[in-house]
Amino acid sequence: MRKVLLLFCLAAILTLAGASVFKADSASAAETLLVCGVCDKTFYKTAERVVREMGLTDKVTVKKSSCLGACSLPPVIEFRGELYVSMTEEKLKALLAKAYP
């Protein structure tokens, strides 16, 4: 009887621990904004600054990427599965303001 009770308690503890870890991960999950680091080496810092200034650091993570395939129209970013070319600071602010009203 003690072994069954011990196994039940252990399973309950592991379940609760797993649930709390899952909640923390899902609550802190930020969307990724990819900035092509190949065709424009300077826009990454601009994107980081814009995200920070707009107070979106908990919602958007800026990452450098390899080629996004639109090298003729830099800077290029990918956000929510869409490519955006000829990106400017103003365009990025508008995009993020629309995504996070």
C-alpha cells in the first residue's frame, strides 16, 4: 500500500512540476522577427532598438538569419511567416504597431 501511495505522490509531483514549467514557457514565448544578416548588416540593430523602444521585448525576439532570398531589395525581414523587403524603421514600427495594437 505504501508503494502505491508513494508512486501516486511522485506522479502528482512530476505532473505539477511539468505543468508549471509548461505555463512559464508558453507565457514567455515571444514571436521571432528574423533580420537577414547577409544583405544588410546594419538593420539588425535598428530592429532591436525599435522593438525595445516600442516596449515589445517580451513579445518579439529579434534574431539574425541567413539569406531570406530577397537579396535585391534589402533590408529583408521575416515576421509571422511573411517576408518584408526594403524595410525601414518607419515600416517596421507600422508593422509591429499593427501586430500589437
